[in-house]
Amino acid sequence: MAQALDTWTDVELVESAKGGNALAFAVLYDRHADRVYRHIAYRIGPKPDSEDLLQQTFLKAWQALPRYRVTDVPFVAWLLTIAHNAVISYFRSDRQHQPLEDGIGRIDEKADTPELVERHERQERVRRAIRALKPDFQQVVTMRYLEELDYSEIAHQLGKNEGAVRVTVHRALQQLRKELPDL
């Protein structure tokens, strides 16, 4: 049965899951868990808390599924909104949690080949440059290139029109090019 569900669209799976089909929701989980995890891990780091927030996100989605309304925005955008709110709650719940600043993607000293060191340094430069952007620029760059959302999904999540999102992304990329001319 699960194999047959793999061919269903997200809309079909959502409607079936809303009717109580846990297998349909499991297929949605399999389809979108990696993307939701990347969204969370980018913000808090690849640690056990990221996995916990991933599970919380899907649990909240399952609980809220009866209220979910199918729109022209993909189901994954709704999941990412839930994940985003879980990350915000995570930082608010305990003051010892700090937003991800340094140390993400640290390399293993045993495996520090010149290529890995160079790649790590380049990634850190990009992260610092993104963190130096204005908050709205950071948000659209993260959504577009890390979460891999299209412009319409970003516009829906931010409550803006698609043209405004395209302009914001363009301006953010211009700023990044100024900060990182050699990349």
C-alpha cells in the first residue's frame, strides 16, 4: 500500500491523511523530512535538538491536519512555517539556546585535508556574509537557497507579492556579491 501512495501528489496524500490514513502522512513525512530538517538545522545546528524539533514539527502538523486547507502553495511551505515557529519557540523557551552563529559545520581535525579546510572556510565566509545582511535579506536568501522554496512559496509565507520577493532576493544577492567578490 505504501508503495502505491508514493505515486500520489501531496494534495492527494493530505486529503487521505486528513481522513485518518496514517500511511499517507508517513509518505508526506518521508517526502519532506530532509527539507524540514535542513531548515531547522541551519538555524540551531546539526544537534539532537534539531531532530527533536523535526519530530515536533511533524507531530504538530499531524495534529493540525484537520484544519489544513489545500491552496496553491505547496504543503511543504506549511510544514516549514510550523518548523519556523518551533525554532522560535526553541529559542524563547530557554535562554541558554543561542541562535546559530559560529561553529556550524565544523570539520573533523582528523580529516582536515586542504580541500575540506578550504571548503569549510568558504562556507564560513558565506555564512558570515549572510548574517551581515539585513534581516529581510537574510530571510529571503535562506528561504530561496537553503530551503529551496520558489518565489510564490516565499511570497505566501511572508504575505508579500511575488514581485516584491524577487526584488528582495535580487538586492540581497547584489549585497552578497559585494561582500564576496571572489566567490
